[in-house]
Amino acid sequence: MSFKIQHSVLSIVSAFCLFSALSACASPPTPLDTNISYDASLEKYAYPFAVEAYQFDSQGQTLEMAYMYLPESQAGKGVVTLLHGKNFNGAYWEKTANYLHELGYGVLIPDQIGFGKSSKPTDYQYSFPALAHNTKMLMDSLNIQSSHLIGHSMGGMLASRFALLYPNKTQQLTLLNPIGLENYLHYVEYKDVDFFYANELNQQPEQIAAYQQKNYYDGAWNDTYAALTIPLIGWVNGPDWPTLAMVNARTYDMIFSGPVIEEFDDFEMPVTLIIGTRDRTGPGRNWMRAGVDYELGRYDKLGAQVKARNAKIDVIELDDLGHLPHIESFERFEKALNQTLLD
């Protein structure tokens, strides 16, 4: 099945310079467009490349996994698989994918089940092993024997689990500001799905932009950063938000209940950790366990902690960059990425 995606005429990306006290915008902030609205499949939201759908059965349901695939432009270069974070979809890999494709690599960019344009069942056991298995089946369907995995944020946890489960299909592993470098339940209280569902139902468009501005970009804001909030804001305003809120709640649960950091000494392939050290993403920091004074999300320290677990993991630290180095400064990310490309 193929999705015919045409570029949207919505030029909403210029409508976001919120919270001027924190903003780095050159021009005065403009009001948030609260009329953005998308359905669960992001049907009217344009992706940068042709979108296909892989249909398969999982947990008693027939699902569709949306993906973009750029075949090798140079024979023998291999395939790089890009795995998105929780608050994103595959579209934000556009510049990275174009760069890799220009170098000759094939590039696979899936939307995981529960995200982007893929199916979003509410009665599904969302877990990193399940999503890794789905991704493996997609790769098998495309006759991709092995791949260099690059995972960002939550995608780093997924990429780690994939590499641990399927080392023969993982040539290399690159983790870009992944979450999960800490075993969160060592430090925070367990919260069930109902807790996250209630939080998601109360989500407001302004909160989405404010959270990313504060936590991802250290208060800076521009049209590029704002554009990444558009799918989330459109969902909150859209007709399917109650369903999507439950999906979001279930995928939050796997972040806390599916740790990978304890197994970082089990990797069998070359592993590189690229870290923007200004990042302070720390899931659960608002409900720390009593008596715990550990500070979550100190990415300026996490690289050394990972290196202590497994000295074979290469750590590349990018000072003064936050949670999305590939968005905030592609030039610096590109230099780091080049160090991981082992042909």
C-alpha cells in the first residue's frame, strides 16, 4: 500500500515564537495558531519523502507501519535505519537522511506503531522488544539483511533493544541523546497508565511548545524548532486526541518499565554515543522517590557513566547543544556522525 503525500500549504512554521522572555527569535513573537488540527494518521501532514505502509499482524491485530525508504545510491554502502523519539516522527530525519543518501547509503525511516502515520491501537502491549520485532519484520520485508541503527531520544532505547535482540542484523549502533541512560525506576515512583492518560488529556498546545523550548533548546526558539511541534499540536486539537492520549500513555509506560542501560555491556557491535551535553531530559523527575537526591538527565555526566559501564563504547560530546543536535546544529552533528560511519 502506498500513501500519496502532497506537500501541505500550511506555512504554520512561522507562527511560533512563544514566550518572548525565553525566546531567541529575531522578530516579535506571533500568536500560536490553535486551529491546527490533524487526525490520528497525520493524513494532511506532509512528510519529506514518499511514505509506504508495511502491513502485518501483531497481537491479534492487523497493523500498518508507515515508513520512508531511500534505496542505496551507491552499491555496497549499506542501509542506515533512523529511529525517532517519542515526541517526534520520522519526518524530522529529513536532513540526516538526505546527507546519508548523498553519501550513497540506503536510508530506512520507520514510524513506530503508535507514532506518526502508523497504526495506533489502544489495546496493544507497547514495549521495546515488540517495537524492535516490528522493525525487524519491516527490514526483512525490504530484504535488508543488516543495518547501521541510529536512534534519537526514545529511539535510542529502541535501537539499543533491537541491537541486543538482533545483533546479527545490527552492523553498528549510534545513540543520539538517547533517554534510558538511567534506569528511571531506581529513582522515581512508578506511575501507571491512568496517571499518564490523565496528564495527556490535559495537554494544551502552548504547553507543548513551552516544554520543548525550555528543555530541548535552553530557551532558544525559531521556525525550525517550532515546526517540530506542529504534529503534536495538531493532534491535541484534532478529533482523535482521546485515542492518541491513551496511546501516548501506554508508550510512556515502556520508557519506565523497559530499561536498557543495565545491558550496555552486552553489545556485540561498534557503539557510539553522541551527546549534546546541555540536555537535561529526565523522565520522572517530577515524581522522585522519597529520599532520593540523584539529579536525572545530567547529560554532561552521563557519557562518563556509560563509558564506565562499557569502555568499548565511543562517546562524542557536543558542548552547548541540547536534546536534538541534528536539528540544533547539523554541521556539528554531521562531523560526529562521520566518525560513526564505518564502511
